[in-house]
Amino acid sequence: MKVTAFSNNLFQLTRLVAFNCYLVREDDGFTLIDTNMGGQAQAIMQEARKLGLPITHIVLTHAHVDHVGSLDTLHEALPDVPVGISERDARFLTGDKSLDASEPQVPLKGGYPICKTRPTLLLHEGDRIGSLEVIATPGHTPGHIAFLDTRDRSLIAGDAFQTQGGVAVSGTFELLFPLPAFATWHKGLAEESARKLLALQPSVLAVGHGRMLSQPQAAMEHAIRVMAQTLAKEERKQPHVA
Ligand SMILES: [Zn+2]
């Protein structure tokens, strides 16, 4: 895997140009954010070893296949390491793809594989994993979460945004890298979540697909404007129901 350091605390691990997971350094070890696609467990553990610390936590931004693909293999190798995911997306790992009555009743998109690993941390807005604060960012998936490093306001945003093929809110169609758009459940919620992340004034935007972007405010604002225009256009196309 290709390793890119943003700081002493934040390392991006990339597979096949556009598929990222992250190591966040704490005093006693790394928190691994997402597990990439399948077959990457050994490479991820090797990179952590090279950087000199064990993996002490595994957390997931959401339950899509390119983020949980190596979860079971990592969990087998590191059975004592706690595994965290939002309580909402944890259901997908068991194969339960039902929607709650309170959620928009639109079909799920993207691959949600069944995993053997049972998460030990069911995460909610405001929870802390070491230096990381959990930010609820539904839209790309119903239980999508992002992580804000409270030390330096680095934002690991999962698929709430993408930077591959252009900076975009997930759900905006980017011709050069349309995968996150195809996999986004609810664009309206994704837009709301994107605004919430912008309001955090992150120092760097680190996403599931694409390069890390420092001082990302202007690019995030632009991406949100584009998404808002797309949504307005789609609304105009909806037939009015009397
Ligand atoms: Zn995704």
C-alpha cells in the first residue's frame, strides 16, 4: 500500500490509487479507520509495524465493502482490539438491511457484505475514541460517521466527501470517479452532513477516495453548492402530487 503522512499523527494508506484507510497515532498505538477492501489485512498491519506502533483500535466510517473488506481478517489477527462502528451501520454487518420507520424509505445502494466480526463499540455522535470525536454524518449510508481529531481538527470523513475526480459531496456524480455517487443512499441527508462537517472548520479533509486536502473549507463550500444545485434541479423534475 502507498503510505502518505499528513502529520505525525495521520497516515493515509492507499490501495489501487483511490481506496484509502487511515492510521491515527495515539500515545499507545494506532487507531485504524476503515479496513479497505478484502485482502489488505497483512499490508495494513505491516505498515503500522513499520511506523512503530501496534493497532489498538479499529473503527469504521460505514459498512460498505471497500471499507469493511479486510475487517474479519484483521479481527482474526487482532482479536483483542476493540472494533467500533455506528450502532446504525452495525446492523448491516449482520445482513440486516432493513430501514427504520423514521428513515427516508429509499433503497440502499452499494455493497454491504455480511461480516463475522461483531463490533464491541457501538458509536454515537460525540463519543470519543482516544483523540477522535465521532460525528454523525448520515446520507452516504444511514449510519455513516466521520472522525474529528480534537488535537488538530483533522477530519477523517469517510465517504461523506470524495476528492478523487474532484472534491465533491458523496452523491454528486463525478465523471472521473463516480463510485461514491452510485453508492450513496440519500443525497439530501448527505448534503446536510456535508454542511455539518464544513462547520467544524477542519484543518485537513481526509476521505475514503482521493488525496488528503489541507485547508479544505473553500473546496468543501464549492462542493456543497454544487450538490445543492443538483438537488434543486432534481426537485424541479419531480412531478407535483396534488
Ligand atoms: Zn461508501
